[in-house]
Amino acid sequence: DAGVTQSPTHLIKTRGQQVTLRCSPISGHKSVSWYQQVLGQGPQFIFQYYEKEERGRGNFPDRFSARQFPNYSSELNVNALLLGDSALYLCASSPTSVLSGNTIYFGEGSWLTVV
Amino acid sequence: EDQVTQSPEALRLQEGESSSLNCSYTVSGLRGLFWYRQDPGKGPEFLFTLYSAGEEKEKERLKATLTKKESFLHITAPKPEDSATYLCAVQVITGNQFYFGTGTSLTVIP
């Protein structure tokens, strides 16, 4: 079975532009979470979606938004990109809501470089 | 404030030299503690979940243990392929996010 898949794997954007990152969860998983990992740091929570509803949001500005589709895939959008948004963006899926104590499984991530 | 601290930041071991990585946490209420392995440029790979003090999990050369304040990842007779960054994360009872430490970068020298 396929794991969590993310696209694109690498991308370069200019300051002020907008970016959309995509994620497909493990088959049967209904919850998707997004994390940002800056080089040398641990992942930081951005959003969690379960059954197409936002169930949690981390300490990120409103430039960050996300949504989950009926097939449980998800998109993360970042507007007005800043140099500091350069990071590895990780998507993770779990069978049900993270509140259930489920393990989350990560994809390989999308490397975003803002120049 | 919920907090996770990992030590050491970096660890170099000779092949076969056993050691332990530490993850200490301060949280309002622990739902679970998770260990992940991350290779350079890749996403974290799940290793273990621990839910209560006294619990232990093993997988090949790795063994994870949990107390009320910290968790240890013991590596027995490591091999070069064990070289990676090991991340610890906690989930709290009242939240739906994982709080990660900054990781321990392990290098095993042949």
C-alpha cells in the first residue's frame, strides 16, 4: 500500500508569490495534519483536518490556509511568501482524529525555497 | 507551556558502542509519546508509541522506555545504517497536535 504522498517534492518561489502543496493520505486514513520543519529544528504544527473540517491550528499567520477534500486529500496554501517560509513542509495522516491518540505517519515532504 | 527537550543534540558512536538518547517533557497531560527516525532530506519514519509510564517497546537494535518525566531510546550495538536524526514528540490530552523536540543527530562510525 502507498504511504502518504506529497507533491511537488521541491519548488522555488519568489517573495510575495503564492504556493499550493498537495497531500494524499494513506488509504483509509481520514485525518491529515500539516507541519513545517525548518532546517535543524523539529516539525511545527500548522493544521489538522479530520472529515474535511479544521480540527486544530498552530501558531501560524493567516497567510497559511488549508483544506481537505471529499477523498481526504489535502492542500496547504501559503500566500505572500516570505524568505522565512523556506522549509520542509510535511503532511501526516492518521486513521481517525488525532485526539484519539493515533500515531501520525509522514510523507517525504515538499521542500520550499523562497528567494 | 508544553515542552519537549532532547539530548544530546549530536552523538557519535563507534559501531557496536551502545548508548541512549534522552527526551524529557513538560506537558499538562500526556496522551502519548512518539519516536521517529528522520534521514536527511526525508520525512520522519515512525518507530514507537508509548502511552504510560513503565511501558517499553523494542524493534531490532532499538528499545524505547517511558517514565513520568522522560523517555529514553536505547541503541544496542549500533550499525552505520542507524545513522539518522531521532525525533521525539508528545501528544497532550487536551490537544490534537504533536509537539516535537529538535532531535538527536546520531552518527555511527564503522
